Amino acid sequence: MLRQVLHRGLRTCFSRLGHFIASHPVFFASAPVLISILLGASFSRYQVEESVEHLLAPQHSLAKIERNLVNSLFPVNRSKHRLYSDLQTPGRYGRVIVTSFQKANMLDQHHTDLILKLHAAVTRIQVPRPGFNYTFAHICILNNDKTCIVDDIVHVLEELKNARATNRTNFAITYPITHLKDGRAVYNGHQLGGVTVHSKDRVKSAEAVQLTYYLQSINSLNDMVAERWESSFCDTVRLFQKSNSKVKMYPYTSSSLREDFQKTSRVSERYLVTSLILVVTMAILCCSMQDCVRSKPWLGLLGLVTISLATLTAAGIINLTGGKYNSTFLGVPFVMLGHGLYGTFEMLSSWRKTREDQHVKERTAEVYADSMLSFSLTTAMYLVTFGIGASPFTNIEAARIFCCNSCIAIFFNYLYVLSFYGSSLVFTGYIENNYQHSIFCRKVPKPEALQEKPAWYRFLLTARFSEDTTDGEEANTYESHLLVCFLKRYYCDWITNTYVKPFVVLFYLIYISFALMGYLQVSEGSDLSNIVATATQTIEYTTAQQKYFSNYSPVIGFYIYESIEYWNTSVQEDVLEYTKGFVRISWFESYLNYLRKLNVSTGLPKKNFTDMLRNSFLKAPQFSHFQEDIIFSKKYNDEVDVVASRMFLVAKTMETNREELYDLLETLRRLSVTSKVKFIVFNPSFVYMDRYASSLGAPLHNSCISALFLLFFSAFLVADSLINVWLTLTVVSVEFGVIGFMTLWKVELDCISVLCLIYGINYTIDNCAPLLSTFVLGKDFTRTKWVKNALEVHGVAILQSYLCYLVGLIPLAAVPSNLTCTLFRCLFLIAFVTFFHCFAILPVILTFLPPSKKKRKEKKNPENREEIECVEMVDIDSTRVVDQITTV
């Protein structure tokens, strides 16, 4: 009873709001435009977010804590000899993979000379600045002897060239660790790719070689010069590629990922314009009909203007509050489109149900009372679901910013539909009541005055006048609309046909089966190339890197951050056991081997151990560079203690299994918790890998909270709680299908797909809630009758919004970007699966499942009889007409 009273009270409030807006249409039409223009002027503060890590890495991740600890123990300036895969921070760098189109050996004389020429060209790159030209020698990371540190593979190739020049045959390259002439053992697993080996790991051939150049970025000037050097580096590699067409080169810099991520926004511009044109065209067609008076093409255009004004207002607020844009914002207009289109088309559908002999204010009040309650509830659901995503509980900044901006845009979209679009409906209502043309706003003459006009002229001015229609025909004046006619005369009877229902149920079972198959194969998005534009440096480099250099994982730092008994044999064995199965690039193992060569026992006392460590091991020429991997602490009695140390590990990995590195990270972390030795492992890629675990939980978390809110909130505002049950089951079915089919469509669960799933909850509620509400609240007829009635009342608005939304999505599929590809596939599946439920699954299932629609039959008794009064009327021609008046 309370729900019914509250429901009627809200309808009354919206009715009065509609009447008030209809009384002041000029104000409510002009205010949103002025607000949008004022806030839109803030685009002078337009900023772009340049930090990809800030957007896509978790704000509170274990990897960031590990990185801070590593930086405190081993600062970057102590790591200049350890540049494997950017051990602690990416910094500034330039990389290039050199390979051949014909899978030639890159270690033969021709290609070796070619790579060394490329190296010489890179080192000669100049960055002009006022008064000085910077070269690689000015901005490179320096060695102890003030020379630039370059990849060890350059030294290997130089020694290989010298060996060939002197006809030495005893020089051999081993893989993945080789030895230079100065006695150093260097790791080349990430510099040589596609390697074929002889016995004893001797390299026979290599299909690819990777060179890396590390740059300093210690201050703003240095960072600016390094950024320009990276740009010149890519240009130099491309020019070198043109002059040597038989080799293929893949340049990559520290700025490539950021530039290619933001490139999606630039390459999408003309496709978005095409999308806008298609949506405008379809919206105008959906609102048009043959009757030139009752046609509403301007409302189709003004509906999109309403959405555009709300988007502009939200963008202005973001600019004024210091927000920064990124490529994920491309999804916000489509969120707005799905929300705003259905609201505007539902208002137009409600307008068609009002009586034409009413005043415009009364008709507008009925429209608001009929459509604004469900639109308000669905808007509240949008705000709640995206509000949860915008809260501090969301760990991924890109998702949080997207949800925050969506909340602002949805809120203003709701206000502008109430005000601007409502006022537009009032103006077109006056045009209709005055029998003016819906496009040209000219008075439409009666058919008698058009008899002598051409056929095309009469067609453009086709209209039905109220005095020419009877009371029975007045209710059908809008049936000339193509979609209304299609649903009422054909589709409703077809979908509820007894012979059609079994096929629909069978099709739904097939849908569930395929969705389950895909749901069981859900995978996390573990590749950052999924968010960048295609045919870019990031995609090309990543593809080549995975093809040639995926035999070994990135170099993982193994950091012991406590003072342990290094002299103890059992401790040494424990550390070696933890790193078992890895290729170890470490001072620890080198030291043990060195002591064993000297025939020295490792069970020495602590003082003897540290003295030998300082005096014997670190002074050995072949191990002098390992002093960067040990931190000493001098005590008051001149005794030295080793407080921290590190070694570097490389794991053997599969070529195509991207999740293997994530599993390796989790295994090492679990081991660090249970081990006797306190250690951590770190690589900069771990910062991004942490995001996928939180991405998996995000959609489930938001979905559960949204479902609970749906049941709780709508229980007080919806007239029947059974609507909640049906709506929840529909949302679960749609989300389950979308997740399953997007997996079958090779869409991984990443930041973009998670945001689309959150939006899918709201889109489903937007379209299904009015349909279910009309069916559940219907009385005194059969289920089939109320299914037909629900489709007739709300089906046109659903179909119109779906057609406009679909044509708006189609250009998105052609954008050359992985981000927009994911966006298109997810949004298309959401729209298609929701449409499938609205027009096939629900109309069939509701015909044989609760609630019951049995007609109440009252018993006839003498006190309750049907009285029929027959009145005989005789006209001039003596024609008998019998009028029956029935009183119950």
C-alpha cells in the first residue's frame, strides 16, 4: 500500500513539474544553452594526462611499495652497471630491434657491420638547443671512467668484428651468458633473439639483435633534451631503414606508450564525426512519419543537442576542476548516448499516447507523469554504479576518472532532458496543435485546398485533421508511424505465437550455452598494447619483442634487505634454493664460485668473511663492478657488516603465455613471505601487472553493489516488488552473456571492458525496466495481452534508441586502435544482448511465468445483472438504428 501511495505521489510531482516547464518553456530551453556555453569556454584549460602509469597502474599496489624500498636501498646512480630491462625505473631510453625480412643471421659479417653503423649513427644524433648541440655523449649514463654505458651486445659485436678482421677462430658467443675479453660475464638473453645454438650453448645464428640506449633525466632541462633525443632517435632509425631495405627495424622509446595511447584520440576524430552524422540522420528518421503535422523530426535532432549540451557542460566542469583528458574518455559520449536517447524517445512515445484535444500544458504534464519516474530511477542507478566506480575504493585511476566524469555527464543529461528537451517538446506541441508543418512550421492547408496541387506537394503536406476523424480513429492517428505500425500489427502477434515460443526458448538455451563456454575462458588483459592505436611503434615493437625475445622473462631483481649470515653455508644454500630454476646474474653465486676456485671454505667466521669480501672478492678485476650490489655498514669497532644485497634472475618462459610472468611474480611473493631470508623481487613491469588482479574484482564488486541497491532502492519506489526480481534476473542474464561472448570475441578483461560491463548494468535497466513495469502492473487481462501491450507502449522507444545507438557504434569499429576495438565490441554486445532480451526473451518467458494475470469473474446474481436498454431510432429514410446502452 505504501509503495502505491509513494508511486502515485511521485507521478503527481512529475506531472506538476511538467506543467510548470510547459508554462515557462523559454527559460528552461535557454538556461541549459547558456550554462553549456559558459562552461564550454573553459576549454582554454584543456590538459592531457601524460602518465600512463598513473592511469593504468593501481594507486595502492605492492609493486610500488617494493619499488620505493628498492630505490632506498640501491639508488639509480648505484645501478648504472645493471641496466637489464630498466631494473628500478624506466627513465629515458631508446631501443631498436634489428631483424631481417629473410630470417638471415644477424651475426654474420654484413649484418654485424650494419648494426655497428647504426650504433655509430645513433651516437652522432644531435639535439640543437640555443648555444649548444647535445649528443648522446652529453646525456648518456656515464661509467666510472666517464664514458657512456652502452649495451654489452655492442662490445660483443665489436669483438666479433675484430676476431674476423684478425682471422681468430677461437672467439665464440654463448647464450644466454657470454664472456668478454676482459673476463666479464654478460647476459645477452634480451639482446639476441631467435637464437640457434650448437653444443655447450654456443650461438650458431641469431635472427634479431636489440640495442638499448639509456639517457639521464636528472632535471627538467635534461629531461626535455632527452625527450627530443628520443624523437630524433626514431627518425634516425627510420632513415637508416630506408637506406637498408633488406633489414627491418623496430624503434621504441620511453615516450612511445604514452604517445600511442593518446594517439587513439586523434585518429578517432573523423570517425566520431561520422558517427554523429549517422546518429543525427537515424534520430530524425525515427521521429518522422507520413503525417507532416504529427511528425517530430526536430525532436530527434534536439534530443542529440540535449546530449551534446550535457557533455559540453560536464567537460567544462572537468576543465575548471583541473581534470586531465585521456583516450578512455572516448567511451563517455556513448554512455551519454545510451542514457539520453532512451529518455528522449520514451518522452516522445508518451506524447503519442496523450489526447490531441488537450492543451499542450496538460499533455506535457501527462508525459512527465508517465515517463519521468522510470527515467529518474534509471538515472539514479547510473549515478550509483558509476559513483561507486568514482569512489576511492577504485584502485585504477583511469577507471575512477572515467566513472567520475560519467556521473557528472549523466547528472546534467538528466537535468537537460527535463528542461531543454521538455521545452522543445512543448514548442513542437504548439506547432502540432496549430496544424503547422513539423519541418517548415507553416500552416498546413486542408486536403480540399490541395486537390489541384502536384502529387509530390500533396505528399509533403499529408495530414489528418481532427474534424475528419471519429473518436475511434483519434487513438490511431500515430499508427502511420512505421515502427508503431510494425510492432502493433505484425511483431507483437508473431513473437507471442504458440509455434514461435519453443524456438525462442531453444535459442535462449543456445545463448546460455555459448555464454557459459566463454565465461569459463575469461582471461585478464595482460598486455598494455591493448590500449594503444594500431600500426604504431608500441604494437610493432611489442610484436617483435614477443616473437624474438620471449624465451626469457624480464630481469627480476632479487633484493635481500636484512643482515643475514652470509658466511653461513646453510644460508647460502637457502638463497640458492629460492632462486633455483632461474638464470642467476649475481654477485652471490660469482663469489661462491670464486671462493671454491681458491679452495676456501665458506664456513668462515663473520669477520673473516667480510674482510675477504672487501679485500679479496671486490678487488678482483672480474668482480669489481659487483660492489654496486652490496651495501656495507661500518660499526664502531671498524667491523663491516653486509646490510643488504641483490642479485638478478631471469626465468625461462613460454613464447605465447603472457600470464606466466604474473604467476612467477605471485610465486616469488608467496615465497618471500614464508622464507627464512627477508627478500623482495621487483621489475618495473610488475607495477602494471598488479592492476589485473584488481580489474577482475572490480566488475563483480560493482555488479553486486548495484544489484543490492536495485533491490533496496526500487522496493520503495516501484509499485510492485516483483519488478525488482525480474529486473535483477534480466541484468544477470545480460551481463553473463556479455562476459561470455566478449571472451569468445577475443576481448580480455581489462580496464576498458570493466567500464563497459558497469555501463551494461545501467543500459539493461534503462531499456527493460519500463517494459517489465508495464507488464507486472497490468491487471484483468492475460499474460499474452499484457506482453503485447508492454511492447506497443515501450517497444517503439527501445527500438528507436537501439537503431540510433547501433549506427553510432558502427564507425567505431573502423578506428585503427585496440582501445576503440575493445570499446566497440563490448558496447555492441551490450546493446545487442539487451535488445535480444527486450524483444525476444522477455516477451516469450513472461507469457508463461509469474505474475498471474487471471481475469476475475464475478458471480451474476439478481442484485448484479447486466441491464441492456434498446432504443429504436428512425431517420427520414426509415432506416432502423439500434443503440445499446449497457449498465453494469
